[in-house]
Amino acid sequence: MSRDILTHLASAAIVAFHDGALAAADTPWADIAENHRSNSKLWDEEDLARRRNAPDAEIVANKRAIDALNQARNDAVERIDDAILRALEGRLREDARLNSETAGMMIDRLSILALKIRAMALQAARTDANDSHRAACAAKLVRLREQRADLARCLDELLDGCAAGIARYKIYRQFKMYNDPAMNPHLRS
């Protein structure tokens, strides 16, 4: 990935992408799309898993789908980070400020916030809900948008800092032990 792609990875482009205004192209955009798809499907599966009137077998199926989607989501985050770090090769310094969160993790959180904003906007506009419900949801929507703007600014600052050699992050790799038969004794038996 070239510096040009890094420039186009600004948070405004990511927010527009999550909101459906941009199409996926090359890495890391394909991985950003996969991450957002996984988060969207996770949202739906988690809603289904919370049903109280569903047969146990359906809830079990939802839980298994949640585990698989969570793995896909985390794998996409790591590929996003790999692509960004390749683009930054030669610019990251060991003595630069270490960020506790990776750019991929921040992009993942922006995806989740996009889903929350979309869902809260629907709640705030519901015609079958009372004024109190709509007003409470509208207030939450304002806070969610503020949170996304703050996180977007932090992502821009991290990427700019990395490009300038004054910030860095590390990929530690997530070890999803629950999906690994070598780690989860219940999957081995």
C-alpha cells in the first residue's frame, strides 16, 4: 500500500464508507468492508440470540454464528493493521509514542458506531413510539455522532503521527481460544 492509499484512509473516508457512500476497492478497503460486513451480521445474530421465545437449538446456532463472525471480524482487523503497517514501513520509530489501540481496532469501533448510529436514527424516527422515546433516542444519537467524530479525529491523529514517525502501534494478534480445538478442551472431546 502506498502513501497515497494511506492519505485516502482518513477517517472521513472510513465514515463515508461505513455509511454506504463509498465502495470497497483494494486492501485495506476490502478488509474494511469484510470487517463492516462481519459487524453488521454480528449485530443481527446478537439480536436473534436475545430472543426469549426461540427454541434452544436456534439460540445455539446464533451463538455459533456469533463466534464465527467475531473471528472473521478480528481477522479483518488484523489484515487492516498489516496493510497500514506495510504502508508505514520505514517511518515507524521504536522511540515514538506507543498507542494502546491499533488503527484497525479504531476502524472496527467506527464500524460499530456506524451501526449504532443507523439503529438509533431509526428509533428516533419511529412513528409508532411516543415522543419521550423519540426524544431520548435523538439525544443518544447526538452523543453517538459526537463519539464517532472524536474517534475519527483520534484515528487521523494516530495515522498522521505514524506517518510522521512520532506515533506507533503494535499488533499483538488476538488469540480467540474459544474457536481453537487445541485450546478449548470442549472442542477436543
